[in-house]
Amino acid sequence: MPVPVPRQRDTPAVESGQAVLSASHTAAAPQALTLLVIEDDPAGGLTVPEILDADGHRIRLRNARNLTEATRLLTPDVHCILLDLALPGGPGTRTAGADTAVDELATLREVLRIAPRHAVLVLTAEADAERAAEAVRVGAQDFLFRDELDERLLSRAIRYAVERKRADIAQYKLAESKLRAQENARLERGLLPNPLLEGSDLRFAARYHAGRSRALLGGDFYDTVRTPDGTVHAMIGDVCGHGPDEAALGVELRIAWRALTLAGLCGDALLSTLQQVLEAERPCEEIFATVCTVDISPDGRRAGLCLAGHPAPLIARPGRPARLLPYENSGPALGLLPHARWPRRQVELGGTWSLMLYTDGLIEGRIGEGRERLGQDGMVEMINRHLTRGLRGEGLLEAAVTEARRLNGGELTDDVAVVLLDRASGSVRAPGPEQGVSVGQ
């Protein structure tokens, strides 16, 4: 069946030494549209002088007599396809049980399969309006009636179809991006630890904020577990870097630490094995991780402390200002020295205390507009101010992170993790996994 479109020679993709720009650059410079016509009688049809777009540029035409030729001519510079629904030679039939029926839109379905990113117009007789509407439901952008077609109508239909297809693709990408972000958020949320403190009278709180944009998980990691002998083990660490590889490595180290702790390792033996895990899993030899581990005795009055290049924890007791635990004789970060040692230091905690473990993201933010950092001394002063105001637990951590952001003059760029363990006379049992943990957005 002849298609009433103007006849003109194919125009090459490059004219006068200038390449045809891609569709994504239409805002930068005018662009000639290219129409691929698929019909079986290129010699027939209504002839008009030329088809012009809204800017007065000629719309280029290419002609294909069948799907084989259309596939060959379907290059990236084609913007729209005009398909004659009367074109014979499509896939042709569909079978349902013993009955076989002709699929009148088989050719259109094949065009949509081979050209999923192109706008598609269909051409049919006015008497076949029902099939034309079905073609749009199947995936065509619009339909045209053969008897009504002229230059202006075809030009407008091409422009609208191209813009509608672009909008559909953009909407699809947006929905896909949102779905991927939701899936990533669920995955990252599931990778954050649930403290195993059942049976302990210690109270637990944590605050976590990833430095990566839109991420829930960064290179910082922490965990807390209680072993069968009643000892509470807490850990916090920081993988250098801020990308997804560092976040994945942090999760691996946390899980390895939990497994090794539950298996009975502690102190130097645990960190030596953890370094082997790091060396086996890190993407390059320059990657290292700082770690702080604390094992609190069953009576809660003393603890063993190991530092692998990590800032020392902060301890607060009633009636005394908060201060840093001793950090002399600490070992190097994991992954720096192949045969390093990490001495375990015994620390007296007392009867009532709060122990705060943190990563350097909390102390490396700037103060105001200068280059001065908050630092550990500034953090200790900040915590003491909030303790004087009566803040404890999650409220204390939230206030500390909020003030660090304010002093920095904006969002902290590094990952931040803070863990707080409290022991007090008559304290309640530690919260379950859903309590006391906050993830920063």
C-alpha cells in the first residue's frame, strides 16, 4: 500500500562538512530531524515539495520497503519511524491452542522491538481507526490517517512524536533511578549492625552518617556484641576513602570482627586476623583501616582497649569532666605493616560511666571559615557542654553531630560514626536491635 509522503533523495548524515548533532544537543544548536519511512511502494503516494520542522529546517527522509531494509537504515541519527500498518511480511501469526489468528500489529511489534528508543508513527486508513488506536496502546506514539495526511500535519506529528518519546524515556529513567535508590537504601540499611547485647545492663546508642551523597553506608563501621561469659565487646573503625568499595570493605571487616569475637578472639590476636582479612579483600595495597576495640568485663568496671591507628574513646563519669582514655603505645592502622602488633591496655571504668567511640569524621570538620579543625580537644569540650545541659544517650550523640556540622559551616564531608555505651546504677537492660540506632541521611 503506497504511503503519501514526499519523495526526495536520502540526505547523508554529514552536510557541508558539519556533522549532524545528536538529539541531546537540540538546545545548543538547531538540528535536522530524520524520518525513516517503512512501506512497500516507494514510487507511489502523495507528493508535496518538502517537509519542514518548526524551525524551517527540512526533515530528512529515508525509505525502507521491508523490515530488513529498515533494520539496516536504522542508524542513531534517525529520530522517528513512519510505519504503514498495511505493510506485508511481518512475523504474521500467533497461536492459541488449536486456533491460529493473524496478528494485525505483528509488524509494529517487531519495529518496536528493534527500535525501542525511537518515536514511532503508524499510518492507516480512516476506516481502520480501531486498529490505529490499538497501535498506540501497543506502543506507537501516534497514528495518522492516509486520506488526511499533508505536509503540515506530518511535520507536526513527527515533532510531537519525538518529544513524546523523549519524555517517556526520561520518565522511565527517573522511575528506574528511584527504584534503584530504594533498593540500595534497603540493602545498605540491612548491612548496618544490630547490637547483640541481650542479658547486659549496658545501654547502647549510635549515630551514623555517610559522607557520600545519597548513601546510607560509608567506609566507617561499628559493632557491639556480648559473648557467653558476659563480656561486652565494642568496636568502631574507618576504611580510608569514601566510595562504594570502601563501604563494602567496611561491612566485610565488621562481619569478620563479629565472627572472630564470637569465636573467642580478642586484642592482638583478633586484630592480626582482621588485618589478614583486610589484605585479602582490599581493592589495592594503599587501602588501610583504623580500628578501636573495647572489651568490657562482665561486672562492667574495667575494660581492655586496643587502638589500631584510631582516636581514643572518650569516657564520662558522674561529677567529673569527660576525658579521653589513654592512647599511648597504640598500634598502626590495619594494612600498613605486615607484622604489626596491637597491645591491649587495661582501663578502669568505675561503677557508673558513659563510653563514647567515634571516627575521625566527627573531629576533622572545620571551625568557622578558617582551616582550624575541631580536633579531639574541641570535641571533649563540646561533649562536656552537652553533658552539663543534661543530655545523655541518643540525644547526646545527635547534639554532638549537629554542633559539629554547625561549626563546620555545613554538612560534614567525611563519614561519621559514633557509638555510646552507658552503665549506671539500676540501669535497664540494653535496647533491642531496633532501638537506639540512628542513621543520618
